[in-house]
Amino acid sequence: MTLPKTIWIEPARNTAAEDLLVRELRIQHITARLLVNRGFCDPTEADRFLRPQLANLHDPFGLPDMDKAARRIADAVQNRERIFIHGDYDVDGVTSAALYVRTLRSYNADLVYRVPHRKVDGYDLKTAAVEWAHEQGVKVIVTSDCGIQAVEAVKLANSLDMTVIITDHHEPGEDLPPAYAVVNPHRHDSTYPFRHLAGVGVAFKTMQAVVRLLQPDHEQRFIERFIDLVACGTVADVMPLVDENRIFASEGLKALAATRKVGLRMLLQGAGIDTTRPLTAHSVGFGIGPRINAVGRMDDAAIALDLLLTNDGEEAHKLVQTLNNFNIERKVIQDRIMQEARQILAGQDLADMRVLVVASPGWNAGVVGIVAGRLAEQFYKPTIVIGVNDTELRGKGSARSIPGYDLFDGIHSCRDILDSCGGHEMAAGLSLTMENLEAFIERINAHAAENLSDEDMIPKLAHDGVIDPQNVTMRLMDEWELLAPFGNGNPEPKFASLNMPVMRAGRLGKDFTHLKMEVGAPGAGLECVGWNFGDYADRIAPGATVDAVYMPQVHEWNGRRKVRLTLKDLRV
């Protein structure tokens, strides 16, 4: 399958707004252009974005049902009622559970907790977990990063005289579970000013409200103590780094570099992350997140939760080694599934398929989500990858979408032939019996045919405008530090430049799969690198010119810093 040529998308200019920001904020024009592209035309709002502060966090009691939830948890703490924290097996759910447990332990709460085992328990609060909690004498159940679809489990808990408080950030169904309180910014009746909190963000807000009720003079101390965990879960769950999430990430990454939590310190060390330099969202997204997620994908996420809760350095060291080993194993299995999935797709006519669905026995259900994301990127189509249990003839799958298609809505429209489903617009999960697989493929593709246009299926690459690359200086790069941390919702600056003369080009790397070239005039050339762009070296003749979309980045080598362009797309 050959993808159509990627469309480069340039935002419309608003030079008046750019000029205003230059005057009021004393920044360079290209920085002002970046701010306007991100929706900041007002100097006050732009300045708040550039200087995120904890004081600008929203009031936690603005979340729906927060008053009920916080007061009930506070009462349970004071009355020594047993509280059950039920997390999830990914990094967002594990950091959420750790935040709840650490905070409530500081108040000597009567507490039990668990995160589900992906293969044994499955996703979400189940009736079996409710029955276990009842046997433990639990009076209050608090979910973290799950529960919004757990109608049957909540009904059972109600019948057993337990109070259920759901704190979640996933999309609600048509009806909310009949819980005592449902704290979720995505509720249709929510008036909270920011909808895109991670599960750990909702947990943080819940505990902030509880602390305010129990010990109002400790609220600031609570914020500063736990914002490192919030940053981990928010960044690793790929939440948009705007509004409150930007504050969590910016302040949380600083706190993470100096964290006193033994498990987090060991995890940073085990991931080879240098804490003497400012941490980035990349450090969390590619260092911490995959290691916590790996143990939940391959075995029991409780291992990762133990790491985030321990105060013992020796235990933390052993647990980090375990996480690293599982991460290595995860990569091997992921590569195998990826290869097998591509072979399956190679034998199919994909032209008329709007949504790709591949299923096979023996595929680890904890890894298929990564494979779905890679395939969606490669084929630029929403993709669902399902691991099949041969014994039960049931499949568990993960889905990843492309911009323009609400994959959760598509999957939810097939819920009558699914065992379960949940998720977001861009990522979702499901389970089903194999006898319903063909019907599901037909129906999800019919839904996509009505809601996904031909234009949506053309790859698009947004950039921040066409510029002369010589205008990107080290002084400008230093100014862009104000825009960090970069991530979803606040992408690293990307620009396009046209008709750049190539001074030299060649292959890079031990397997020669990468491209290195120099563009510009003699004496003023700029170095460019293109990862996996090696084949272009054979197409660039002496004297050629190129158009490129790239990210300007600072390259450090032997104590020297210079601007280097990292290619995202190239036209010779």
C-alpha cells in the first residue's frame, strides 16, 4: 500500500497579534508566531502560558460531584472506615493509585489497595473486586483512572452497603454508574474549565480537596509534594500539555528531578535519565512511562505500584531491575507481533477498508496497543489489533485512530456485539467473542465510511510557517525554553523552508538508514539529520535544492552547542 503525498499544513498568519506580543512581551517575532499559532493572541494569556504557576491551578471543587466525594473520603478518614483504592494497570492508573495511597497514609487512613492484573482481572472495576473489598470490610471504594463504565460493579457495591466514588477521565457512556459520586471532567454536565485532565490529575484534584477539608494549611505542601507523580501520569498518558496540564508538567518535571520518593529516584536512574539537566516530557514519555507500562503489559502492575510506594532503596533497586527486564521482553514481543500483523495485512485488499482490524492467537493483549499505534501511523488508517485466547475463543484488542475519526464513538456503536469497550477519541480498548469478529469488522468499517472522509485519510503534517532557516539562532532556541515542556497539545516548533541548496548529503548510522546533509550557502550551512531518511541520500544530486519540514533543535557535542534541523518530511 502506497500512501498519498503528505499535505503540509501552514496556519494562517495574524501579523497584528504577532507584533503586539513582540512589543508587550519583548520576544522575537518567530516566538510570537509560535504563540499565535497555539491560540495565544492576548499578551496576558500568552504571558501566563510562558510562565506557568501553581497559583493558576483551578479550584478542585469545580469538578462535578467533588464536594460529595471529598467530604465522604474525609469522613471515612476521620471515622476510621476502611477505604479501598482501585487503580488501573497503566502508568496513569498506577501513579493515580500511588498518589491516593501516599496521601491517605499520611492521615493514617484505614486502607487497602490494588491495581488489576491485565490478564487475570481485566480492565476496570469488576464485581470480583467488589466482592473482595466486601470481604475485607471496606466501606468506601475509590476508583482511580477507571470506573466510568462499571455499572454492574457499582450496583453490586451499593447492594452490599458500600459507598463508591468514581474518579476517572475516560468518556462516559449514555448513563453514569449509580455511584455516590462520579468525579470526571468529561461528564456532560461538567462546568469545570478544563476537560483534559489525566486520571492522575483527577486523583490529585480529589486529594487536594480532601486535604483542604482535613488540614487546609497543608494544601500547598500537598501540591508541592505530589506534583511529580501528576507530571509522570499526565505526560505518559499523552494528555494535551495546555492549561492545568501545562502547569502539572512544567512544575512537576522540576519536582521530579529533585524528588525524594525513593522509587521514582531509582526509576530515573534505571532509565538512564540525567537529572542534572532539566527533565523534558520526552524523559517521562520514553524513559519512565514505558517501564511502568511494560510490567502491566507483561505481568502484574502491582510491581510498579510497589516501586512508587516503597521507601526502601534496596527494594526499589530490585523492582527497577524487574521493570527494565520486562521492558526488554516487551520490545521483543512487540517486534514479533508487528511483523506478523504486517504479514496478515499484506495478504489483504486494504483499499476499501477504512479501519484495519487484525487478530491472531498468541498475541499479548498488553502489547497490541503499541502495535496498533505503529500500524495506524504506517498505513494512516484507524487500526485495531486483537490478541485471541485460543481456549475461550475471545479476543482483547486495542485501537488507535488518526485525526478526524472518533474511534471510541465507532467502537461504542458496536457495543451490542462486544463484551466490553472504553477509551477516548484517539485510543480505545475492547473485548469480544471471535464469532462476532467478522460482524464487528463490517460494522466498524461502515461507521467509518460515514464518518471518515477521503480527505481525512491523506496524511497531514502541520508546521508553524515557512521561514528562512538562517533566522533560527541559538538566541532564539534559548528563548524557546519558555515554551517547554513540549508534547501533545504543545508540539515542538516545526517549520518549513523551500528551495534550500544542498551542499552535501550522505548516509548516517551503522546500518546507513539515516540521512545527514548540510543546506545553505558556503560558510553559513546548517546541519540536517533525517532519521530513517537514508534513501534520500541517493536521490540528492550535487546542486540539488530541497523543501523540508523540520524541527530546529540544539545539538551538543564536545561542549559545543549549535542549531541542527531534524527532518520530518523532505521533497527533493
